[in-house]
Amino acid sequence: MTHRTLIIAALALSLMNGCKDGAGKKDNHESQDTMKEMTLARDVHSFGKPNDVAIKHMHLDLEVLFDKQILTGSVRLDLENKTGADKLYLDTRQLDIKEVILDDGSKANYRLSDEVEFLGREMVVEILPSTKHVTIRYETSPEAEALQWLKPEQTAGGKHPFLFSQSQAILARTWIPCQDGPGVKFTYTARIKTDPALMALMSAENGRELNADGIYEFKMDQPVSSYLMALTVGDLAYRSTGRNSGVYAEPSMLEACAWEFADMQSMIDSAEELYGPYRWGQYDVVVLPPSFPFGGMENPRLTFATPTIIAGDRSLVSLIAHELAHSWSGNLVTNETWDDFWLNEGFTVYFEQRIMEKIYGKNYADMETKLGMGSLQETLEDLKSRGKEDDTHLYLHLEGRNPDDGLTDVAYEKGRFFLQTIEYAVGRERFDVFLKKYFTENAFKAMNTERFLSYLEDNLIQGDSTLRQSLMIDAWVYGPGLPPNTPKPESSELDRVQAQVKKFLEGSAPSRLDTSGWTTHHWLYFLRALPDDLSLERMSQLDKSFGFTNSGNSEILCDWFQHCIDSKYKDAYPSMEKFLKRVGRRKFLTPLYERLARSEEGKAWAVRVFSEARKGYHSVSENTIARLLNV
Ligand code: BES
Ligand code: ZN
């Protein structure tokens, strides 16, 4: 069959399945298996038209210029032209395109559209149906949103500059012209030239030593989506943590990071026992400077992580289990559009919790699950009160919006509880067989919500209408809030904490509470269970007994500081100011600035601190906080 007939066959099939727009909504996996190509659903966040011409491989050749804060060089895009199209549609944003060269060496005509909010500029390259590749010479801008260029003083070592990228969700286009939608997968190679004192790493096969010539070659020969393109450059060193795992960090942090991540290898082993082989060879983590805007980012073979998980007691390592789990849910089986985001994150939280349970036991996983429900309920109430109930559906409608705005706790936690509901209904054993099969059969493919639901029907529900009804699938996926069959997380450990909260609220002095054996999770539950109108006296007692203001644990600090703001407990403000200026992780910044902005005095303080801190933030965090404070 030619590609064109394949497309027509796919269209016909999807029509037969009741899909009006031919967007592949109801193609089930059999049609995928029997046909090599799959029609991708329309991605409202990309100008790419991959159903006509798709990028199959990319070769990047870039030089890293720290003094100008730009990447300069070229990308060669190897194409598969499925329909004999004479135009290639790409996503670009903030890029300076120099020229486009076709495979015969001739210059191609191209045009760039006007800038569209969030999406950037559509780039249309005139090609021939026979064009096998195009080479684009270009330069990034110092403002490129995906890239953060750090001065030496923003690093642990203080001597060298640092660069890292963050491509998810739609920022890859700010450093590589490409088809920047998660449904498009390609392999890549790269040659990165940088200052010989620095090491370059990508989401690919990485070296472990500094190269004297400053030239690094990379290879990723399994297909990945553009949001998984990643680069970091800095004063980095490597330490192995097991058979196929290890950590990169600045030299002064390396020891502490390797200690913190001692269980990484057993996480990989547990994940493989659960859902089949790890398909990417090596699994490493690079611990970045504190301005990294996320907790973690699942870049293939090389998770990018915030140093705020280096707590000194291994209590925040579930983040590693999470990013590792994405090696199956997300990196292998990938949400086709950002409206299907829960397929990435909900599956990953579920998987993460299963890894944690295997390694640290049920009590531990139960605590995390119950804490997860707490934050989900808070998110649901908040979205409801702001009239954004549509954002509490698992399947999202992000058209016309920055996907970044729609990506909330809902995909993570509601997604997890939906999967847990299925697990409880069919039993763990059956559900695990199903999930393993799902990851295996859909590896290196894109998945959308409709297709997942028909896969679920075909492979698990299998016509059992009692089961189907009991799952309440439509309410979970297309409805608001939490359906009545939501599991109720129980944790005996956190019940212990609840009893102490009660004692405290009845007037007991903090020093009289029984906190023996409490870990980070107990403390987080304790802090979240406290009311938000504690008196200054109670705050000060708590601080004296438990030393929250000087905690070395970023999660505890973030929850404590929220109480400090509510109660105007000024003793903690110097420490909070330091925290806000050092850490750029958006999950911590957002609730703090948001709470500060509730009072006039708080807002003035927040605006002042933000004005001093913002130059140290990654644009992802900076934009969120600027919008929040209206500055
Ligand atoms: N893939 C996400 C990060 C992300 C999502 C970046 C959407 C940009 C857009 C990553 O796997 C993640 O979920 N990170 C969490 C940590 C996790 C333990 C919940 C984070 O950064 O806090
Ligand atoms: Zn995730």
C-alpha cells in the first residue's frame, strides 16, 4: 500500500467507527496494528501538519554562546512525505531563521506568519514531493522561553555559567524549528559545541567525562516527541548509582545527590517487574540549579530535577519514581495532544505510587496517596470557585489557551484515582496485566483519550456491562469533580497525625504532642490540617518546638510559609524571602505569592521581592508570577 492509500484507509476506518472529522478519534488499536501509519488527531497547539509530511529524524548542530545567550547553528529535518505535499509546516517562536536549504543544495522559499499568542509563528517551507530533508540555519533569542541562561552566581559552584532547557509543553519551538506537537515522534542526533570547561548533556546517549574540545555528540535512536528534546550545559560531573542508573550534578553537590538517590536502581528494577522492560537503556538524573521551574522533567534517559528534592533524608525521592515512570507512561505511550495530558500524568502518578509501595511499603504509599487526595480536593474547590469547572475534567479543552494554564493537579491526581478505581474494580492482578499489555502494544506511539477508552473496553471490560457501569467512565473523563465511586484513601500513619492535630487544636502545647517517628509526610499532613487563622502566639510556639522556619526541607518550608503569610508571622519573613529568591520551582512560588497577594501589605511585599527575584527565575515561573501579581 502506498502512504496515500494508507491515509485513505485510515480515514475510511475512522468514518466507519463514527468519527466525523477523520481525526482518528475512534481508530482502535487493531487498525493501528494492521496499518503502519496512523492519522493523528488535530493538535490545536501546533502548526505542523504531520499527516501530510512528518519529521522522522532530526540532526541538530548548535553552538552554545554564553556571552550572547544564544544557540546558533542548524537543524536538518528528515521528512516522510505521505501525501505528495509541496509544503512543510513547522512551529517556530522567538527564532531568527537565516536560511533553508533543500537536499539538492538549493535555497528553499519559506515564509513566517505573524506571531500568534503562545503558539509563535507558523513557518511554511516550499518543498518538492521528493524532498527528503531540509536544513534550517537559525539562531535562538536570549529571551527564548525554553532556555534559561544562568550566571555563575546562580549555580552551586559559583564559577561557571549554566544553561538548561525546558521544552514541555510547547516551548521546544523556541529553540528548534520543528513539528512541536506531542503526537509527532522522531529520532535525533546532535552535535553541540560549547566552552571546553563545561559538559553538555541531552535527552539521549550521554558521555560521562568532560571533552577537551568542548564538542559533544548525541544519539537518540528511539523516536521521541519534541517536548522531550532537552539540553543542559554546565560544570557537571557523573556518579553511577547502579547497573544502568546514575546522577549528574555540579561537583560540590554530587556526593549528596548520589546519597539521596541510592534507591534509584531498585526503582528501575521495581518498575520493570510491574510493567515490563525499561526500553531506554540508561536512566540518569541531572540535578540542576534551584531556578529549574519544575520538580522534575522526564527527558528520555536523563531526567532533569530540581535540587529542592535533595532533603538530606531521601524523603522526597518519589519525584524520581515519578519521572522514571514516565519512561513508560508518556515517553513510550504519549498523549497525542495536550487535551489528553492525563494519559501522561495520571498514569504516571498511579505507576509512581506502585513503585513507591514496592520499595517503601504500603504505609508509605498510603500517606502519599492520601496527601494527593488532599491537594486534589483543594484544586477542585479552587477551580470550581473560579468558574473553571471544565478544567476539572480529565479530558481537557485547551484550544485558544496556553496549555500551561490548563495543566493542573487534575490530570495527575484525578487521573490516578480513576486508574485506582479501575484497579479496585477488577483486582490488581488483572489490572497489571492490562497495563503491561497497554504499554507494550502502544510503545513509541501516541494515544488519545477516545482510543484509550476503546482499548480499555476491548482489553479489560470486554463487554461486561456491570463492570462498565460500575466504573462511571464518562463521569470520570468528561465530567467535573470526583464521581461517587472515588476510592477513599486511608492511612493509619496519617490518622496518628490527625489525632495530634486535634490535641493541638484543643489547646495542647506543641511540645506535648506525640510526634515520635514522624517523617516529612507526617509533617506535611500536620501542616495542611492546621487552620489558616492561627494566632501569632500559636505560630511562634509551633516554630519554637519544631523549627519549621529553619527547616532544610523545601516541601515543609512551602507549607509552613503559607501559614506564616496567613497569620502574618513576620519572624519567618527573612527566611521566606531567601527561599523566594533562591528557588524558582513554580509549584512553591505560586501558592506563596498568591497568598501574599491577598492582602495589600502582603502584595506590596510580594511585588518588592518578585522585582528583585524575577531575574533569577526561568520564564515559565516568571510569567506565572507576573500574571498573578499583575506586574
Ligand atoms: N512532565 C512533568 C512536568 C511538566 C508538565 C512540565 C507539564 C511542563 C508542562 C513532570 O513529570 C512532573 O509532573 N513534574 C512534577 C513532579 C511530580 C512528582 C508531580 C513537578 O515538576 O512538580
Ligand atoms: Zn509527570
